[in-house]
Amino acid sequence: MGKAQDLKSVSCQDILATRACLKDMKDLYEALHFMNHFLDSKVMRELQEMKACGEIFEVVYQNFGELLLEIEESLSKKF
């Protein structure tokens, strides 16, 4: 056999954190999918609908930014 490889163990906490992160990303993806449908250029929307879509986008944008920071901090602690 060749050289033995050191395997890093993955804690249960890391697995759960990764699963939670994946769920958050799926939620954000669903919101973006909705917005893509909502912003169809073939359909005329009222001003209130456009304002609501803008507010949804702002929330998704903020949550995505926070999620990226969490992932970056988590990875920087591990490596």
C-alpha cells in the first residue's frame, strides 16, 4: 500500500450546520424562482406588485449576504 492518508473527521455539529445552510440556500432559491416568474416581461404588473417584489428582493439579498458571511467565517475557522 501507499502512504496512509490523514482523514479529517467531520463532527455531527458540522453536518447539521451544513444541512441548515443548504436549507437556507434552497429557501433563497425558491424566493428567486418566484421573483423570476413574477418579473415576466410579458405580464403587466401594478405598482404595488412591483413594490412588493422589490421588498422581497431586498430581504433575499440581505439574507444571502448574511449566509455568505456565516459560511466564510465557518470555513476560515476550520482551515
